[in-house]
Amino acid sequence: MAFSSEGGVPAERVAAAVNDLVEVRDGLARLRGFLPPPPQAEQSSSRPPCAAELMDATMSKLMSAMATLGGSGDIAGEVDAAGRWTSVAESADPMVVRREGESSAGRTRRRRGGGSRSGRGRSSNKRVAATLEDGHVWRKYGQKDIQNSPYPRSYYRCTHKLDQGCGARRQTQRCEADPSNYDITYYGEHTCRDPSTIIPTAIANAAGAASDGPNNNIISFATGGVVVANSSRLAREGTTATTTSAATQLSSSWGTSGGGGGGDDVFSSSGERFMQWDELAAAVGHVSSVGVTSSTVGSAPAAENDGGNGDTAAGGGGDGGGAGSFPSSPSAGSLGFVVGPLGSIEDVDDFFPFDP
DNA sequence: TCAATTTGACCACT
DNA sequence: AGTGGTCAAATTGA
């Protein structure tokens, strides 16, 4: 998805501001998960707002501000697979761009070592983050010193590569300019079904089925993201797919950096155009999504091995590095999500991100 | 013992 | 020949 428009604010400043807001949003979403739901019995007008409602209202304003920023800055950017905003300029991986479209005909693969280069032709999704944590469980399979770079590059693949054939990979490297941050490049997509997403999906779907009113909201915790959708809106839009699948589609779209056509289109994970950004902005009050694979699951991330700071927090051993840092099967209670109709949230016109 | 990380070697590609 | 990406044996730690 892309934010792009005209304005006088430097792109990097808007990008920094939006990223700050994203972090605030993530923090609020996590805090929100610890709060009890608002009382259902009484109207909010007859009592002081509870903490959850105040937080919902704060979140609404925050999302409104983000939408405004994203749509007014003199920038072009996108929300990446982790729900972080990055400018389009830094989203391009020169190597990948150069190789895209390159024919692989005539190549033969070796027996051992070197590995397949098949991923080079795939689209990449580059981001800068202060943490390596992104909600997925990765297994490190290599590290390399890179020419003209003071920091090594680490190579990870999805921990579910073997058991589920998930082809997602990522490369991480400390930013040269700002060693407290990491350049993270994602290749491929997660095809795995991690329990941390399966569990809330099932619960949310059950909740959605149980609440059948016209204004009930549908919450989808489909793999890679969370969607809050208003079923009546989807019906008005003539959505032919089921609301759940539409929500899932949008969820994937939100995190997929891609988009052709100037980056204004919202694409599903399969690359199918779903809607345009301005369409999404118009509909944001009714169909909303949060950052995909947000970095809020689990504890502190593994650190990059730069020779002195130590590598992955786990450093081998047991679940270390993988499940130790990113619990692949967090309990539902730790996910901080709320299920059921959101009728108690008055301002459903604003999107509320649950961030499992 | 098992699973994850480390690290040297191999291989594709420029 | 140099560089980057991956493999897989060795190592590590719970």
C-alpha cells in the first residue's frame, strides 16, 4: 500500500513521524489487550468512559492522524509486511531489481553448498527496524561478512520450512548509518500456518458466527494480520466474496509492499489488485486492517551478531533464538486480542488494530 | 539428546 | 577473481 501525495514536508520527516505513530499504535494495541472489555449492559453516555473505551478513542484519533500524515506528505511510501511504513525510495533492493525478469534458463544447480538462488528473482520487501522481531519464527542458516560493510549479514529462513515447506526468507544487517537499527529484507511469503495465528482466527471466526447482527463486525486473525470489518459495509460495497475472505484479502494487502501502478493500489498477497489506496482510505472507517506480522509477539528479539554485541539472544540451544525469542505458540491470553462484536466501540469508523 | 547457531566450504553470478 | 547466498558439519546449551 502506498501513501503518496503532495505537500511541503520532507519525505524523511514524514516517514519518521509515521513510523513513530506506528510504534505508538502498536503499543496501544498491546496495552488494549490487557484491558477488560467495556461493560455491555449500560450505555457509555450514562457512565464515565472506561479505560478500554478511552484507549479506543485514542486509537481512533491516532489512526486518523496516521491517515492524514500518510496522505498529505510529499512522499511515496508503503506499509510493509510488519506494518511499518517505509518510503518507496528505500524499499527498492538494487540487487533484486536488477535481477528481476532475468531469465534463469540454462542454470544448473550444484550438489552442495551455494544453495539455490531461486529467491533472487522474487520480489523483496526491505524495511528498517530497531528490532529483528517481526512475529515470525526464523531459523538462521548463515552469516556473511559483506564487502564495504562493517557489519555481517545474517540469513534466516522460516522455521516452518521443513515441516510446512514455507519459503519465506529474510536477510538482516545492522544499518551502517545507525547501528541501533537493522536493515531487514524479506523474500518470499509465509505459507506456513503458525499456531499464533491459527488460534485467534478460529476464535474470531467463531465469535463472528455467533454474532449475526447487521452491524456486527468481523474480526479476522488470518495469517499475517488482523482485520476488523463491518459486514454491512462489505455488503453495501457489493463484495461478492464472503466477508471473512474479503477481510483476509485486505489483511494480506495491507502488509504487502507491492503494488504496481505507482504504488497506489492495494494488492492481496497473491498480487491481485484489491482496491486503490484512496478507495481504502474512503473505506477505512468500515474495513480496517493492522500491520501484518507486527513485531509484538514474544520478547526481545535476537540481536545481530556483529562480533561484539552477540548474536541471537538464544545462541543455540533448545528453543533458543527461535521459540525462545518468538514463541511460536503463544497462548491466546498473551495475544491481547478481543473477540466478539465491537458494538461497544462507538467510533467504529476508525480502525482499531489488534496486534497479536 | 535434541534443536538451533556457528562457520568454513561450495557454488552461482558478475 | 571477487562477492554474495546457501549448505551442512561442528559446536553449543538447555
